[in-house]
Amino acid sequence: MSESKPSSDSVFEIDRIRRLVELKKEHDLSEVDLRESRQRIRICRGPKEAPRPAHGPPPPPPPPSPQSPAAQAPPAEAANIALIKSPMVGTFYGRPNPKAEPFVKVGDRVDTTTVVCIVEAMKVFNDIPAEVRGKIVAVLCEDGEAVEFDKPLFKVDTST
């Protein structure tokens, strides 16, 4: 009996599976789910999360620690703070190359088109614009840090 090999277009090709596992590890993903016509491959890490309810109150925020900036900031300031969030899953880079100055640092003024960082996703480097005007008050990620969709990257004071 001859062993049948999956076609080179098959989802189950061993090299393709290895590449998916490597990408999952490289970008710290918990799951990769690939579907192609009637074929499907799903690669997961750890226990499956319990389904989250679609509605309901969000959990209360943890009490601020004495060292956190939110604990020291007056409540009125929070209304003027905007977050620049990651539009995708990938790797955060705050500078165009390791030897260059950061795109922005605390105290810099930005407008809607100012590039504040790069998020690398699947070997594509994506410029991330501020999309808000104001002054950078906090950088929330380190170079090379894996980021998820909607992860806050910067805090911007829009009152200035």
C-alpha cells in the first residue's frame, strides 16, 4: 500500500505546519486557525479559554498602587488623555532601526499624521500614526515587545 502525500497546496503540509508554529511562537500568539476550502488546521497553546459573556459589566479596575502615574494624576487630567493603541498583532518598535533615535519620546508633540512607532506583523513593518494631536506623556511598550490588537502603546495629553 503506498503512502499518499498531501498536495503542496494542502493545509497539512509539514513545512507549512512548522512555519505556522514558528510564527505562533515568534509573535506570542495563543492560537492559529487556518482554513482553506474544506481543510482546516488549528494550533493552540495552553487550555482553551472559557467563553466570555457578550454583555455584562466589565470587571472593576485594580486599585492604583502608590507608584502608578494614575494614582498621582488628578482625575480631571484623565479626561484629556488619549491612548494610541496597536491596530494589529505584532512586534512593537519605537525607532526605525536599533541605532536611530526613537520616533517620539515623552514630551514630544504629535499630530494626526506623526509616525509614533512601527508594528511588525509577518515580516511587514507598518508605520503607526498618532491619529490624535497632543503631547506624549507616556510610552507604554518596550522595543521588541509583542503587542496584541488594541494594546495601548502611548498616552497622549490632548489638552495641550
